[in-house]
Amino acid sequence: MSVKIENVLLYLEPKAYTQEQFQIISNILSNNKIKATVLSVVESNSSIASFFSPKEKIIIDKALLEQRKLIIDSLVENHLKDVVSETLIVQGKQFYESIKLIHSRNIDMFLKFAEDPSWTNRIFGSNDMHLLRKCPCPLLILKPNANTDLVRILASIDLNNESFNDDEARIKSKLNQRIIEFAEKLCHSNKQELHLSSIVEVFAEEFLSHGGVSSLSEDKVDAYIKKSMEDNHFKMNNIINKLRENSKEKELNIRSHLIKGKAVQEIPKLLDKHNIDLVVMGTVARTGIPGYLIGNTAEEILEQINCSVLAIKPDGFKSPITK
């Protein structure tokens, strides 16, 4: 596998993390033999600027940054000193400053815990959603009470035949490959399970099955649906065989799921059914669109899931936030 995870950015808040949360960070970083740069952002506040003089604001901002550095340095020293290379404290908007740093440091992966807002059932908060839409590198958002060993990892790929042009088909294939590679990269033990899933959406199935074309027999329609499933089984088996061949030393415990239905309905059910700890998935439907848009299906899925997520962007994705 060719995926590279060498330069990781870890976001920390000035709060009390559990020992299990520190452990999962340590496991991810140490298993990949890398050290992370820690970032923490002191949010800007317009009320400070509107009430205090410019000189007073400079003093206040400096004090806030110094206080934050003391807290973050203490967290790192007490819990993460073996897996962290440096800490950076800046002021601004969390998602905006994070993405600027990702650009300037050529970050391979951004790692953070979900905000887990208490007023909603979904685990992702406002900054998380901004990052899922705009972050240019792979983004690993961990559920606050995630399993420390990420025992069950699911790579959600798309094997459906759709009317893409050649460039889009190539981008889609490469995105599938990157999703699989990142999922495999995070599997370090044969006690872990690597799940591969693809939701098969047979084109015009409902229309044809309900007699949309009266001249087509029921047997003909059934044969068409069966052929679509067989084609996807063939693709999935080829992927699994190649994955086993390229990862012989890991003895991967691979499980595959090929399900007919709608991704927005079936993926959340699949995650719950198999108690998945981490789903690796693509989050932008098309390239060539500035990154304010997340794929509609991906966003609907993210609103339903209750596990950690590693979000992968396709080739050609351009964040609206630049250096």
C-alpha cells in the first residue's frame, strides 16, 4: 500500500481529556511511528476589540495565548510527550486556522476529537462540519468515547457503475483505493476487523420492477438486477484478493458487505449492526467545485452515524481556504 501518514496535525482543546482518549491518540501515532504537531486555537472575539483599546486588546490576546500554551503544554507533557514533536497556539477561527496550517505544513492527516454538541444527537459540531467540507487532507475525527484500539474499521467504497466520463471514473476509482489504503494503514493487529462495504444502487431498479417498461418481462428485469449484483461481487472479490496479496504480513481479518439499497439508509445501519469503531469514507461528491459543498449523501450519512470517521477527499479537491 502506498498511502503516506508521516506529518500529522493533532488538535487539542484546553479541557480535561480522559486517559482512554490520550491512549487512542498514542496508539494511532505510535503504531505508525510518527510524532504529531499539536495545534490549539484561541477563538477571536469581537466584543474584546469593540470595548478595549487596541493596546489593551494586544495585552489581553497575549495573556490568553500564554494561558492556552501553559494548559496545552501540560497536557502534552503529562500524556503525549512521546508522540508529539511541537505545540502551536494561534488565535482565530478553529477550522480556518487549522486549514491554513495544513496547507503551510503539508499535513498528511488532521486528527481531532468530535465536538459532540450536547443539544443534538449527532456527534459532529460546527467546526467539525466546516472541516469535513473544507479540509484538504484526510481528516480523522474521533468519537469522544471511541474504542482505544479501533477494533472494527469499515472502508465505505462505491463500486456502482455510473455514467461518469473517463476523468470522473478515474477519480472515483482512485478515491476508492485511497479509502481502502487508509483503512488498511490503521489496522495493526489480526485482532482488528477490516470491513469493506459497497452499497449497490441498481440504476432504475424501482422503475423497472414496477412495470415502468411494459414490454420487459419480470424475468428480464430480475436478470438485470442479478447481473448488477454479480458485477459488484466480482469487483469486491478482486479488491479483497489484491488487498490480501499486498498485506500478507498483516494477516488482515477482512469482512465484506455488498448490500442492495440506498447508501444513506444502509451505511448507518451497517455501522450499528457490526458495532463499527471507525468508518473511512469519501466526503465530496464531485471535484471542480470549491470545497464549501460536501456530498449530499455523505452529509446525510454523517448526521446519522455514531462512530469515529476518517474523511477522504478525491483528487482535484480544492479547499476554499488557501494559504
